[in-house]
Amino acid sequence: MDVLAKYREQLHSMYSDLCSVIGKTPPCSTEIIFGDARQRHYRDNLSDIIETASVDLAFTSPPYLNNYDYADRTRLETYFFGETVSWGDITSKIRTRLMMSATTQINRNDYNKNDLLDSLFRDTSPQVTDELDRKIKELSVRRLGKGGKKSYDILVAGYFNDMFKVLKETYRVLKDNAFFILILGDSAPYGVYIPTDSYLGEIGRTIGFRGYEIDVLRKRGDKWKENPQRHREDLRESMLILQK
């Protein structure tokens, strides 16, 4: 493949997309905030960077719960610019700062395996956490019979701990009746099905969202079904719509 030709083709495609929307949207200002949706951020005078009940719409596609190492995907760029030079660099500078979505982020010795879900999450959403507890314990057992012994139990718990914080902070900044829209993928680590969209919908409801809808966008995972080592669960990508 001619790399420069493909690069040029991609740039022209992006440029064409931008040209297609010029003049079709109302004038607006843009502010990029270097922050973390799992935390509440303040300015120097301790006023909120994003005020409570000030946002009309929140839209995102968080990491999928599919053990994809998003930090490793930065290697080409960060090596090229000299920001990282090793796996350890990527771990300390990027991987440890991301929300939980891959077992490469996990050192089992850092966790209490008997109580992986955060207490605030557990107290707010007991029905979801009870079901997650059962599945996390099942993953703890199944991993011992697998060659890789991947820490999917800690991964699942960490993912929902993080997403609980994201949902809680997003609820705070949204105006009444505003929507929070998420593009999500479910998963079945070691064959244990985790319906990410419906779990997050129920968690959102316990936080205070009035309700949610799930719009299934496509099926996922069909190309791997011939792999005898893979589970047989039907997976999907979906749009979760929460309303405050």
C-alpha cells in the first residue's frame, strides 16, 4: 500500500467533510476543557468550570468494555513526537489516566478482590451492583481455567465504577429535560454477558435521570464466531439516551 497516498486520501476526505458543513451551522464559540468527567473541576476562585444545570446536550462514545487498549493506540504519535519511548512511558503518562477499559491497566495486587465496586456506586444502585457482583465473582472463577487468566473481573468493576462517576457529573451539569446520549458496545468476557447499555441506563435512573431508551445500531462480533475459543453471545452496538 502507498502510505502517503492513503494519508492524502484520508486528509482530503476529512477536508471534504468540513467543507460540507461550512455555512450550514449557526455561529458558535468553542472551548476545549482539559479535564476528566469523573471529577468535578473548579476555576481558581472555586466556581465550577461547568456550572450546574447549564448544558443543553451531552453526547459521547466512551470506551467499549471490550479489553481494547486505547493507550497503546497512541504509540505511533507519542513515539513520533518523543513524548513516550517505551511501554512504561505510555503506562505512566497515559494508561493510568484513562478510564478502565483494558486488562493492561490492571495490577491485581492493587485491588481488594472481595470488594471491587465503589461503596457510593453500591449504595446508589444496589440492584445493578448486586447483579454485577454475581458476574464479577463468576469471572474471578472462570479466569483461573483460562490460559491468559485475564483480570476481566477487575476490568468490569472498574469500568462501571468509572462510568458511574461520569453519569453522576454529567447529570449535575445538564439542564432539566436535557439529554445525555452515549454510543456503547456490550461485551461477554470469558462468555459472561455484560449488557452495558441497559446497566448504564438503570444506573442513570438511580442517579436521577427520569428514564432512558436504547436504540440498537448494529450487531457486533460476527466475524469472530468461527473462532472456537470465543463465546457464542450475540453482541450489539447501541445508542443509550438518558433524559434528566
